[in-house]
Amino acid sequence: MGKKIKKIGVMTSGGDAPGMNAAIRAVVRTCAYYNIECVGIYRGYQGMIDADFVKLDARSVNNIINRGGTILKSSRSAEFKTKEGRAKAYENIKNAEIDGLILIGGDGTFTGGMVFYNEFKVPCIGIPGTIDNDIFGTNYTIGYDTALNTVIEVIDKIRDTASSHNRLFFVEVMGRDAGFIALNAGVGAGAEEILIPEEDLGLDRLLESLKRSKRSGKSSSIVVVTEGDKIGKSVFELANYVEENLQQYEVRVSVLGHMQRGGSPSCFDRVLASRLGVKSVELLLDGKSNLMVGLTNNKVTTTLLDKAVKGRHEINMELIRVSDIMSI
């Protein structure tokens, strides 16, 4: 039986994602519901090292469920990767009498939590917050749905311009190693082609597909490209190659960049963050640790942090088939 939890620390780390504030709010209010103290840790692991803590209560998280970003700020900490940095962080956690941690972020955040638990036995629960949706053990990560809606809205506007000028647009979306945003947004926006790291389309097939689109009477086309796609060294190099080989196309590139991270979270992300936030606190109170909470088949589930980090969230192959059919 572990030590009774009287005070919980909550932090956000890595890239921000819409819905992180909703998760913070859920953690803080669940602590208040169970008469547990809650401490906010600013700037992730770096804030832990710097003892940048603030007491949070139910009223201190008013009116944040609708806000993008994270009120606790986020950063990456090189110092936490050192044993000395982690020792300093532990001393600050111990001095603040924090009995357990809730970590909102992605695989880097969870890896840090696992190391910290193994060295100092501070109980940790992870909440997956990343727009990439690339965490094993959950169907959806906080921020993914909002990012998808942002991308869809932008592509719809780009298509208006593409149609007006008979242009081919390459639209680059986020996803360093995973194509979840590109695949789903591409299908939802009616893209002619979708380029993702999981499927090597190849330059020849891409050219043939664009030629087929032109022959079928399409006057404009949208190609959604994941930033981690391996066909070209960059989306600009890819666009140049197509323009040189298909001179009937006037090619433009639009890199959506960090606009995908911002904005008010969708209803889905707010509800998901609330459900996972409540469960994360209850797990700590039940003496559980080294787990990530997630959503599987619309039920809140848990996965070992180690599996969440090392596992692979597989792309939906049916969506790839649907995309091929829809692009005819």
C-alpha cells in the first residue's frame, strides 16, 4: 500500500494542444471534490526544477475550459534529462509535499515521468495531450479533434482559391512521424491525394494520379502532405518536381504550421479532457501509478506508460482505401 495522497501536482509539457486547459480544470476540480490539495507546476519539468509552483483551487480555473494553449505554460527541459536536474526536481517536489503527479503531454512527457518514478518513486499518471494523435493506448488524444477541424476549415478556404485560379495546392500539415491529421483531414476536405509517412506513395504514382485528375476534368487539386512524409526532402521540393513534370499545373504551397495548435478546443476535446482529468486523479487516490489514461471505444481505459511510449498507434487502413476511391 502506497503513501496516502494528500497533494497532487499537475503540469503540461511538450507541444501545447487545445484542451490542455480543460484537462487542468478537470484535475483541479476533481482534487477539490475529494478534498485534495492541488499544485500547478509552471513550464513542465523545467518548472519542477525551478520550484515554479502555484496553489490551485476550484475557482482558480474558472473560464479556462474554452481557452486554447495552457495556463501552466509548457517547455522542453534539457536539464531534466540529467540526473542532477531530476534530483533537484525531486527535492522541490518533496519540499512542496506533493505526493503524486499528473502529466499532460505526449511520449516525451511520459518518458520523463517513467524515469522520475523509477528513480524517486513519485507516483505519476499521464494524460495524452498532443494534436498528432500518435499515442498508443487511446483512440484520441486531447487536441487532435480541434486540430482536424482547424485544418478542414483552412483547406476549404484554400480550395476556393484553387478553383478560382485552376491551381494545384500542396497543403502541409503537422505530423512528424504520423499521418493521422493528414489522412482524416484529407478525406474530410476531399483532397485528391494524401501523403503520409506510413504509406510511401512515390513520385511516379503521385504524378500519375494528378494526370488522371486532370484528364477526368478536374480544374484544380488539393494534395495534403504530412510534414514527416518521405517522398521529397520538403514540400517545396515536391511542389517544384510536380511543376517541372506537369507543366499544365500552376502549383502553390501552403504550410499551415502552428495555427493547427491554437484556437478554442472543440466540444469533443473539452469532454475528453474532462473525462481523462477526473480519472487521472481517481487513479492516484486508488494507489495506482505509471499509467496513462485514454479513450478506447468510448470508454476511459488505462495503459502502462511504458507501453504508451513504445507502442504504435496504427493508421486506419480503411481510410486510405476510402481516400483512394474518393479521389477518382
